[in-house]
Amino acid sequence: MKLHLAGASARNTITGYGAGYVLVNGARHDENLIVLPDRVLPWSAGSFETLGAENFVEIAQLDLEVVLVGTGATLRFPSPQVIRPLVDARIGFEVMDTPAACRTYNILAAEERRVAAALLLR
């Protein structure tokens, strides 16, 4: 049974994920990235331990409703100071493990929401 719309879409979809990688429209990405419905950007974040507010300033400058922060294989919460640029820009955010962020991104993108998935893969 097909659970997605038939036909071509110009929107990015996360088509798979595993330890240290995600597939966006079938293309493999092994580095931290920001997935948007219309493009994929590299994300300057190094690792969860080195996340800083500067990593979210670049995201806060995008025209978004919500950011899904994928923190890797396990759910970890960044400090409020790190996420502050999103709060100041009035952008909603959810923190979850990367697999959950991938699944949630697909749902929100299919609803044509202005969503980004900021994914830590390493």
C-alpha cells in the first residue's frame, strides 16, 4: 500500500537514515546538514557538545515556522542560551533524536509548512 502522494514533487523528502547518514531524495549526506523543503544546506555545527548560539543564528535568518533539531542517535537538550537565536526570531523548535526529526520533517514538509530539520549526524 502506498502511503504518500503519487507524482513528482519539488519538495525535499528524507527517504532514509542510518548511523551517521541521511538520504534526501535518495542522495546520501554524511555531514551535519539543514534540510529545507526547497534546498539542503551544510550546517556549521560540529557535534552536540560544541553546539553554540552561532549555529542557530544561521537558521534563525531563514523564513521558517519551525525548526526540528535532530541531536543524533539519542535525545539531548541544548541549553537555553544555545537555542536563544530561534526564540528571539520567534521561530518554533522541537528537539528530538535525528531519526524522529527526519520522520517529523517529512510530515510537516508534506503539509507545506515552512520547516527545517537541523540534523547532527556526527
